[in-house]
Amino acid sequence: MTELTKLLGTKYPIVQGGMAWISDAKLAAAVSNAGGAGIISTGGRSVEYTRDEIRKCKELTREPFGVNVMLMAPNKDEIVDVICEEKPAFVTLGAGNPVPYFEKLHAAGIKAVPVVPNVKLAKRVESKGADAMVVEGMEAGGHIGVLTTMALMTQVIPEVKIPVIMAGGFADGRGLAAALLMGAAGVQMGTRFLVAEECSVHDNMKQKLIEAIDTDTIVTGLTIGGAVRGIKNKFSEEFVALELSGKATKQELLDKATGTNKLAAVDGDTENGMMQAGQSLLPLKKIEPVKDIIENIMSEAKQTLAAVKEISL
């Protein structure tokens, strides 16, 4: 048991990442039923979708689950209102200022868990009443910051008292064990669940992830203030080449990227879509049930922690 499992009421200190167009009620419920903390993503989604998925998740599991709110979304306030009405166990908030939403979430009995990329913001959200925080390194898939997971663990964890959930590059039990030894209360994994049977991501993308090697990710958008990590393919390599050529404006690059996440994840176009994924790809060896993924991670973590006891300095 960790401070995270106590806070959320879960069996294991594993949180499933809120991935836009991917993290739905089916995946979230499977993760929660397996002992982790599942999350429904609302990025790019409507208020009606959010309500329906929360209610569907409640039908699929009696365990705690959360909802992710993307704070750049134009309908974020309406999304939060629906969440407060439907009352999942917790909410993760990223890509914007989460502080204005803490009071409303707490009034509804919902834990507020912002996503932060550095010490300054970690201290700020703690002082404003966050219940826990996700601290995400640049090894993660999707939108990333500039610090690595190890650097963040080294610097953020000693500076705050609330539970810290580390994210970015975690895909196995050794990573979970390392985070716990560093003082984290748990880890968030997104990419690892992309190859779960219960994950709705297109089979074409699942196969590309299984085939990928350790050097197969690329970061787009570095020069326009919106870095996104994904798998190398025709779209991402051409995008970076255009970006670095200086022949396209920021708006032209943003227009080119718009809709490409859905194109890969939902439509299965693995050449022209952006396959968002983190750097830890080799553990993605086969499509398997969420329960097996989590049980294997926990077994490996326990073995790793037991081995640590035998090390003397």
C-alpha cells in the first residue's frame, strides 16, 4: 500500500494515462477492475460523450476510476460541470491552469490531481489544495515538457508532501519499483496500455507499436511550443523536416497536425496519422488483457524490490 492507493482506494499504485481518442470507459474499467486506476479521456470530446462514458464505466466497474480534462479544450468548463454531477473518484487536469477547478471538484467530493512539468508548478498546485499530482517527464507520449522523468523525480519529490504520481517512460515493474524507491506514490502509464485487448486504439497502430524498437519515437512541434512525442512514420518525419526548414508558419504547422492523432488511433492510418507513444516501447510485445499487463508489472515490481534488500553499500 502506498499513499496513492490510500488516496484513491485502489489495490495497486498504477494509474492509466488519459489518452485522447483512446482512453474510454472500456479501458478505464478494465484497469480499475485489475487493481489500477483507470481514466476516461475527454480531449476532443463532447459533454454528452463525457457523461455517457462515465455512466458506462460505472456499469462496468465498482472500483474507483478517474476522468482526464484537457484544459485547452473550449468546452472545459462544461466538461467539469458534468464530471461534478457524475462524481468519478478523481480528475486529472493538464495543458492549462488547474487551480480554478479545485474548489468545484472538492465540493463534489472528487479528488483533484493536476499534471505538472516542474518544481515551481508542483509547489503551486500543492499550496492551492491539490490532492496529488502527476509529474510527467519528456519520455512520455503525446504532449511533453523539457525535463526527463529521472530529473523530475530527483527534484520534485523532495519538495512536496502530497502523493506524487510519476509519468513518462514507465512500462514495466522495474520502472514502478524505481519510482517507489525514489519516493513516488505510484506511476502513470499510457503507452503500455495501448496494446491491451480492451484498448480501442486501431489494430494497425497496435501492430506498429509491437514492431517498434527503442529508437522509434520522434518529437514534433519543438519549434512552435507544442512538443508531441510519437512513433516515426511518414507524417512525423515529414512534419519535422518542414518544421526545421523554416518554410512553414506556426499556424500552417498547427493546421497540418490537427486531427492526425485521431487519424492514427481511430482510423488506423499509420502513415499519415500521428501515433502518439512514449519512449519505452520494447515491453510492448503482444496484445493481451489489461489484467495480465498489471499482474505482470506488479509481480516484477515485487521481485525488484525484494532484490534491493540484498544490496549493501
